[in-house]
Amino acid sequence: MLHHSHFLRTTSPLHTHTHTFLRRLSILSTSPPQCPPAPDILPLCAASRSLAATQRLHALALLHGLLPSSVSVAAALILSYAAHGSCPSTLSSLFSRTAPFSRSSFLHNTLIRACTLLPDAADLGFAAYNHLLAATPFFPDDYTFPFALKLCADLRRMSKGMEVYGRLIKAGLDSDLFVSNTLILFYGSYGELRSAEKVFDEMPIRDLISWNTVIRVFSNDNCFLKSIGLFRDMFLQSDFLPNVISVVSVLPACAALENERFVSLVHCYAIKACLGGETKVGNALVDAYGKCGNVRASERVFREMDKRNEVSWNSIIGGFSYRGLTKEALDCFRSMIVEGVRLNTVTIATILPLISELNLFDEGSQLHGFSVKTNMDCDVFVANALIDMYGKWRRMSEAWEVFYTIDARNIVSWNTMVGNLTQNGLATDAIELVREMQAHGEVPNSITLTNVLPACGRVGSLRRGRELHARCVRFGPAFELFVSNALTDMYAKCGRLDLAQAMFDISPRDEVSYNILIAGYSQTSQSSKSITLFREMEMVGMSHDTVSYTGALAACANMSAAEEGRQIHALAVTRMFDEHLFVANSLLDMYTKCGRVDIALKVFDRIPVKDTASWNTVILGFGMLGEFEAAVERFKAMKEDGIRHDSVSYIAVLSACSHGGLVGTGREIFDDMLAQGVAPSETHYSCVVDLLGRNGLMEEAVGVVRGMPVEPGANTWGALLGASRIHGNVEVGCWAAERLLELQPDHPGYYVVLSNMYAEAGRWDEADRVRKAMSSRRVKKKPGCSWVGSEDQMHGFVVGERFDPFCGVESLAFNE
């Protein structure tokens, strides 16, 4: 499609008049009499295939004395230099030396025209236009304004374009056919489709270029049905029949709508009008059929083409890629190489994502080497594809290297790198890269924000997240669905569910919006809101998915709300979601935490293919409910079922052994874990300390703590403190308590355990000292919370409150 767009861009109304323009050469050029030019200079300039050839012609013209006096030769050389990407200073030099011999606007028009071919020569083109207006004895003609408008359109100089438009109206050229065609193109380049349509409708005379231009303008601006409608009107309301340009302009609109019927109709017309043999038409048809999903038709058109070029191959590869047929696309790429077709930047940029998806590292590295060898790695689209490929392979050093070698990065380059960093867990680097992006003058767009906001949520960077939110509000994308969802998710993961709820309330919503809050509330004291939102989804006509069910079931597990959990289970069964592994595991977790191991076992037995999480949940459930032997049996059965134990499996069974007093079994399991190569974490050691401590093996427990290869954390010291209290070992308890209060000075439970231990040992002064320390540090023990379900809602209350089904939760003190 890039090639098609390039073809359409260069085949503008200006091109059709180029030959007419050159034919007027001898009339418009009224320089003084001079020696007859070499007869082959002008045609050779038009036929020049390279910059070197143009330079030779330039030398030949100087040798024959044609320059600087011949305006026609200078004009032809300027166009040839521009067509081959020469430096703007070359054009300026030719123009300035020949300008004194010019007696019309022809030379100025030629320079403005040439500048439309060179993006870096915009200022030169506008300077030539301004010079023509202010410093010459002659005036702009009907060629000047279209060329100037084309320059404004290509470089998006809206204000300058309107100035040119005003001058052409003043000159009485607004009804000129050539000018009107260029005006349609000018307005279309800015998305001013109403103005473009108005110019088209008010044209007294239209030609084939008028129809082709308006069809292309609406197609390029995503008004696909309008573009197709204009193509139809061309048959019904004009004396012209669509030509090659018409067909290749309308086919992208048909492809964007994925309407195969429209593509087939255009295809039939192309065959009837004898346009099917045109390579450009064939390329457009291959692309359109591929995007409509009819890969067979796309391949058939490709095979029937008389002449194929690199665009043809890129189109068929792109069609396969678009439909996820990676193997077929790669086979086609190999055939392209075998047939000796030249690879270009579009080919490389199209095939690199397929190679990364198939995880073909060697082929990707080879293609990278090829792009470096052929200098294609300098192309920003190829470089972006390389960054994406290395990012998906988690090879961030190579991705960084490619990123920093791009001379002119675009917004896609920055977004790709930010997305890669976020997906690879380098959240801080992603946030810093967005700062660097802004320092380079690039403005983050909605894609940038949806990439970096999850990074802010992952590291809990609320301040940076709020800064990005403020930027969203200032520049507009805050209320785009994807951005608002990313903001809601960021606030939820940063623990600010109040802000997440506020964002949710003022934003457009979809299933993802609800799922974010359902999951966010599910692990908090406001778990009941997850269930409320789950029900609200159905009321507003949205469909639940696996994330909705897992979030709502997690909320039920957190509240031990077995009845609500059973209702959600029934809904999942009705809609066939209970067979999904994630939902089944959530059901297991919910029933075990609600004490219904009997139902949990039924759910477990019905899972056709159990994973590690399924077994771990059952083992944890049996341990929580005191079925310690059953937990160990399930642990052994897990291995017999061919499921490898992971870190969580060992934590679950060691915890069960600890609470069940199964010291020997626990030691065997810990030794097995070391033999299996599972690196023990601080949590594993805390389970072993708890296992030994609960069973009175305090010296051995202390030895484990002292010999830990990792720094003991709160879990380990807490287990040792609890065991010390049980067995009255005040010295070890004090040692553990000191470390705990250093790690978590605001945790009320540790103060209470230490105080109780001193009290049970009769050391009342120490117990009182701990209580006073707790009071001076303003540490308060959080009261327990009970849940009551009423009228399809869950209500929580603590000591000192009463529950009224009509008024909700009220304070007893208030009622008194």
C-alpha cells in the first residue's frame, strides 16, 4: 500500500500537464537569440535515469555554451536534478544564474515544481514564489498557483496555501480546470473534505483528473464509502470511464472496508476495460483481496500477472501477513529471493514482524545484516521493525543499538521502544524514555500513553502517572477509550481506587474498563464493589469474559461470600466459561477459601487438563482447612500426573506440614526441592522456620535463620516470633521482634504478639513498655470486619456498628 500511495501521490494533476508545460517551453522562454542548443539536450534531460547522468548533461550544456542563457535547458536540468534527489543548492545555483535571462514566469514555475519533489527544498520553492510576486516584471500564470498549492499541500503549510488561494482568486483563476484540480488535492491533504467537495461540485467543467483526484482524496481521508460512491457517480454522471488511476485509487477504499463484493466489481470492470494487464492494477487487486481475507483470489491475481515488480511481491506477502498466514508469507518471501526480485525497504519492514513471530532468530539476524549491507537500515520503517523484533525476543541491547542509530526518529520509533521496555519489565527505563522523547521535541500520542501508563502502574509511580494524565487532559486524548482504560488501570495498580473510579465514571467504557475495576477492587476491603460492577456489566448489555469471572470470583474468595460465588459459578456454567482453565482455577480458589472443599474437589476433578495453578490451589485449600495429610497426598499425586512442582507448590505443602506438625515430611520435601534445582526463596525458609519452631525445635529454627543465603524478611522473623511465644522463649522472641520492628515499625500485630509474650512470661514492665511504644508511634490494631449479604449486596461492619437492611451499616454510638 505504501507503493500505491506513492504512485497516487506522484500521479497528480500536475503530472498530466507536465508534457503540455514542456511543450510551451519555446513560447514561454523568450530569452535573447542564442546559438542553437544541441538537439539532444532536452530529451536526454527528460530521459535521464540517474543523478550522474544529469550531471553529465549539465557539463555538456556548459560545454556547448547553452548555460546560463538558455532558460529551457536550465529548466529541464532543474527538473532532472530534483527527480534524482539532488541537493537544493544545485537547483538554487542553476536558477539564480539563469534568472536574469528569463522573460516570463516559466523558470520560477519550474523551480517551484521541482521543490515539490524535494522535501528539503520547501523554503527554496516558497522563496521562488515570493520572488515572482515581488521582484520580477512579470506575473504568476495558471501554472504558478497549482505548483505553489501542491508545495503547500505536500509540506502542510495551510496558512501559505490559503494565501496562494486568495491571490489566484484575485487573478481570476479560481475557475481554471488545472487550478481547481490542485485545490481539491490541497484541501484533501488537510482533511478539509467539505471544502474539497465544494470545489469539485462548483467546477463548471471536469476532466478525468478531477474525478480521480476527488476519489483519491476521500479514500486517503478514510471516507471509504464516499470514495466508492464517487467512483460509481463517475459512470452515471460523467462522460469519462475510469482509467488505471481511478481503479488503483478506489481499491484501497474497498480493501479498508473489507468488502470483497466491491473489490470483485472493480476487478470485473478492470478486465472488461482491458486494464487487468496493468501491473499497477494487479498490485492493487492483490492487496485488496488480501485485506478482504480472500487469500486464494489474491494469489490467483498474483499468479496471472504478466509482469510483476517488487510492489507485486510486497502486496502478496503483506496479504498473507495481514491474515496471519506467516508460513505462506515466508515461503513467498523465499520465492521472491529465488526469482531474483530486488528487495526494498517495504519488503524488509513487512517480513521482519513475521520472522519475530516465528522466533527465527538466525534469519532475523541475517536480514538485519542484509539491511545494513544495503544501507536499508537507515530507513525509519525498517529500523522500527528491527526494534520491534529485538524487543519481542527480549534482546534489549540490540534494540537500543538500532534505536540510537536512527538519524530521524519518528513517533513510531519512540512508541515501539517504550512498548518494548514496558513489556520486558523495564518500567523505569520506559518512563525515562518518555521524558527523553519530550526533551527531543516529540509529543506523546495515545499510543505512547497506553504503552507508558502500565509502566507507571507496575512500579507504583503515581506522580509520573498523574503528570501524564494532566498532559492527556491538556492535549485531548484523555477521553479516548484506550487511554482512559490505561489511566484507570494505572490508578488502580498504584492503590488509588478512588481516582480509578473517578476516571471510570467520566470516561467511555467497554468490557476492559469494567474488568480493570473488578480486578482492582477484588483484593481490597471494598471487594463487594467488584460484584456490583460484575452485575452492572450485564445490566448495560456488556458480555463477561474470563477476566470478569476471575476478578469477581477473587472478590468472593476475599469476602468468603460462598453464595455470591455459587451464583457466578452458575452463570459461568450457563455460558460455558467454567471450562476455561483460568475460571476453573478461580472457582477452586473461591470454594477452598470459603471452606467448601467438597465443591472445590468436584470442580478440580472436572478440569480436563490441569495446570500447576490447579494443583497448587487444591494443596493450599487442604492446608488452610487442616487437611494436612490430604495436602501432602495431593502434592505427591501432582508429580504422578506429570505436572512439575514449582516454587508455589513447595510453599503450599511446606505450609501444610508446618501447621500439621509433619516435621519429617516437611524436611523430606525441602530436601527434594533442593534436589530438583528449585531455588528456595525467603518464603520457603520462613515455612521451614515455622515448621521447626511450632514443633519446639527452636535451636534448629534459629540455625536455619542464621544460615539463610538470603536476607531474612518479615515472614521469617514473624514465624520465629510466633514460635517463641508458643514455647515461651523470650530471648529468641525479643531478637525476632527487634528485627521485625526495624522492617515494619507500623505493623500492629508484632507489637501485640511481643506484648502478649512478655505478659505470659510475667514480665509486665516489658509488656507495658511495648504497649506504650505502640501508642507513642500511633500504631493502631485494625478491627476485624464481618460481612452480611442483603438485597443482592454485601455489607461490612466492625465492632461498635450494627447492620440495618434498610439503612445499611450504622454506628451504635450514633444511634444512642
